[in-house]
Amino acid sequence: RAEREWRALCDKTQHHVSDLRRQCKASNAGEAEAAARAADLHARVGMLERSLTRAQAEKELAEVHLRMAEEALTDEMAESRERERRRLEEVQDTEEAWQDEKSVLQLEVERLRQ
């Protein structure tokens, strides 16, 4: 009777050990899956960080180009205003010269009429 109990206990223990081994394997598989998922997420985070870094660099470059374009536009507007100012001065100088010439001609006409 002791031997039967001993064998029953051994069988029960062996069954329990088998269950524990299966649970351990399942746990290891779960840990491996979790580790793989963590590695995948880590890789994705790395990709996103690199994308963000590239996007920030592109933004900074675009801001530099925008500033350069604004400066060029400002310079061009100033040059355009200066050209218009010179043209206006030329027109006014021409008008004044014509007025002077007209006055001289009017005096000449009056002198000839007398």
C-alpha cells in the first residue's frame, strides 16, 4: 500500500512538474513575444525620432529660405522705390526745364512783338 501511494505521489509530482514545464515554456514564449514587440516599438520610436529630426532640419532650412526671400523682396522694394524716386525727379527736372524754356520763349515772343 505504501508503494502504491508512493507511485501515486510520484505520478502526481511528475504530472505537476510537466505542468510547470509547460507553464514555463508558455511564459518564456510570452516573454520572447513581449521582447520582440518591445524591440519593434523601440525601432519605430527610433524611426520617428529620425523623421522628426529631418523634419526639424527641413523646417529650419525653409525658415532660412523664407528670411532670405523676405530680405530680397525688401531690398527689391527699396530699389524699386529708389528708381521711382529718380524717375520722378527726372520728370520734375524736365518739367522745370520746359517751364524755363517756355518762359524764355514767351519773353522772346513778347520782345519780338514790340
